[in-house]
Amino acid sequence: DEVFRDGVNWGRIVGLFAFGGALCVECVEKEMSPLVGRIIEWMTVYLDNHIQPWIQSQRGWERFAEIFGQDAAAESRRSQESFKKWLLAGMTLVTGVVVGSLIAQKRL
């Protein structure tokens, strides 16, 4: 309940799934595989009892797919790559100006 204390949103739901998945992986790595089924059961009960009403009020998982599907990850990568290119160009320009001014000062 602590994760959803301030309200439910898609990011927190994804976080719950990520946490549950990481917990299952940890159980398998620590040779406690029988706990995986219990974790899945716990998450299912929690989602059904606490989160499902909110999901339905948001038009269900279809809405999640509308928001985050449709190559949202690819679009995010493209915008990050564009930002990195502009940042590199800006840093190159600043470096050129600094080096140029240092050279100009030594000649004076």
C-alpha cells in the first residue's frame, strides 16, 4: 500500500510489476523457486482488490497500451539521441571557443 499511498498511476503499477519480477528472479537465484508462485498469487490478489478499480476507471489496459504502446520507447530513444547530438555539438563549440581564447591570450 505504501507505493500507492499518494494515489495510483500507470508508473506505479509498472513499478509494482518490476518489483514483483525482480523479487521472483531473486527467489530463483537464491534457490527459493517455490516462493515464485506465492509472489504471483500475492500480486494478483493485490491487483484485483486494490488496483483493478482504478485501471477500469482509466479505460483498462487498452488505455495503457494507447499511452505507452505505439513505439513510445523508440520515440523516447530518438529524442534522447537527438538531445545527445545537440549536447555534443554545444560542448564542441564551447571547447573550441575556450581553446581559441587560450591560444589568443598566449599570443598577446
